[in-house]
Amino acid sequence: MEARMKNPATIIPTAMKPIMELMKAAQSQGLPQELMEMIHLRVSQINGCSFCVDAGLKNLRKLGASDERVGLVAAWREAPYYTDAERAALELAEASTRLADRADAVPDEIWDNAADHFDERQLASILLMTAVTNLFNRLNAPIRQVAGSW
């Protein structure tokens, strides 16, 4: 496999620094790194970004996540390996990724469930992580960035 071109953020070097700063900001609000990586993985699965799915799997393994928690993120609703807070975060990340799938992109039920588990800064962190992951996916998937190649 070969990518169609270099990653756009490397072609336009002034783009990479602010993207990485957004990622750091998203991860700076005290949420567990494992949760942030699960959000990254789930969003990347939805968007079909093999490069980011590969990175998410590897990062979760480095953090010591169990094979069950890593392997079943795509089926988190039916798997017993996630806390209620993790489920709320994953549901919010999914809704925030699939904006066009329903008239009300993030229904009150999904928002309220997440707000029951996270404060405003943590919600902002989840939303930023989701948004930055979507950005990565939208750069990598069109160019067919090869998994494990960066």
C-alpha cells in the first residue's frame, strides 16, 4: 500500500503545530488517557481511518488496556468492559462525529447523560478530542495514509 500523497499537515508545516496544540489542550483536563484514546479509536473506526485506528490500538495497549477493552470499543454498547462514564463519553463522541445522521445531532438525552458524568471542562475535553480526531481522520483517510507508516 502507498499513500496518495504526504499528509497535508506536513506539506503545510504551519498547520501541524496548532493541530498538536489542540490535541494537547484536549488532553489537559484530567480525564484518563485511556478514555481519551478510546474516544480517538472509536471516532477513527466510524470514519474508517486505518492509520488512526492502528495508532489508537497501539496507544491503548501501551497504556495497559485489556484486550477486551481495546477490541470491543466498536461494540461498547453490548460489551461489559466499560464504565457508565466511559459509555457516556463514547456515545457523545459518536453523536458528535455522526452529525448528519439525525436532525438533532446530539440529542438532549445523550448530552444530559454525558453531563451527569463530566463537568463542563471535561465535556469540552471530550468534544475537542472528538473534533481533533475527526480532523486527523479527514486528513488521513482521503490520502490513504498507510497504517503504521508515520
